[in-house]
Amino acid sequence: MFAGIFTSCKKNDIDPGGYMHLKVVNAAPSSGPQRFTLADQVLISGGLDFTDASDYIRTNSGTRLVAQFKNEGTSTVYASGELWTANDQSFTVYLAGKGSSARVKQYKDDLSAPPNGKVKIKFIHLSDDAPSDIRIKNAAGDDLVTNLSRNIESGYKNIDPGTLSIRIYGTASGDNIGNFDVPDLLAGKIYTLYFTGTSDGSLSVQKVLHN
């Protein structure tokens, strides 16, 4: 029994015969270019700038895989975390925050196609400058997401292609904290729209393409 408990708690418990697909995103405005390692293997080198997203990388799956973002050209760790993955699944890992709030966040992706003529989107709240809970409406005032907490993802939504106009409100205060137009959403595509803070304390929305 004790041997089993010890094994399950081991860091970098790699499945040598299992593989997953991992996309890496820099969502930290103040980070500078980043290198990314997983279980001591360099997956991203050359510097991943803010808003950059890698292609999906096929790599070994496993549990408690140590993920580190490091300032490019140095050994300085900007943020580290652990990934829990599964065979034949797709995930996206984000660098978010700065200083003591810098963190690594992992989300599972659903890459099944949207209905014909539609766009599939989900939202992730990664802003430390915005309220911890936000509400997302479209330009007509209809709710897209009634409440989205920091570091949490929404479910997927199927929307029309083109430009999506969104209005962001603090859930508790009801105050409008940002209005955004997200252009060039293409039918048949899957996107994540993530919210992040900028160096002047304002809110921004960025998109990640998954297919």
C-alpha cells in the first residue's frame, strides 16, 4: 500500500507509451519572451512573447508533470506548476500573472467541430486587474456567460462567424469594465478568448486558435 501511495505522488510521473497534445500560450503581459519546459524537456525555445501561442506539440502524457516558464536566455523561472494529463487528449497551458501571482494554468480542449457555419468559442478569465468574478454579454445585452471566476474557463458556445462584440461587467458591482470587438472569427474554427490585465491596469481580450 505504501509503495502505491509513494508512486502516485511522484513528480514527473511520465507515461512512456502515452501521448497527448499540448498548446502553450503566453498570457502574461509583463513577462517578456519565455521558454517552456515540461518534465525537464524543452518544448518551447526562442522566446514565446505575450499573446503568442504555439502549435499543438505531441509529447508524453503523465501526472504531476512539472511545467516551467523561464525568461528566455536565462535560468530564471517566471512561473511553475504541475500538469495532470491523459492519453490522446488535447490541452492548452497558459502563463498568467506576474510576481507572486505568476502562475501556470492548464485547460482541456474539445476539438470536435462546431455545427456547420458556426464558430465554437470558450472564455477564460486570467486578469488579476479585473474583478475576480465577471459577467459577459453580447452587444444586444444578452448573457454569454452569467459568471466567470478568475482562472476558470466557461463552457463552449456556438456563435455566428465575423466580429463578436462583448461587454464585460463585474458580477458583484454590475459596473461595465470593458467593451471589446473580436474580429475575424471564422466558421468551422475553435477559439479561446481569454481576458488578461495589461501593464496600466486595464483589461484586454486575446484569442487563441485551436484548429
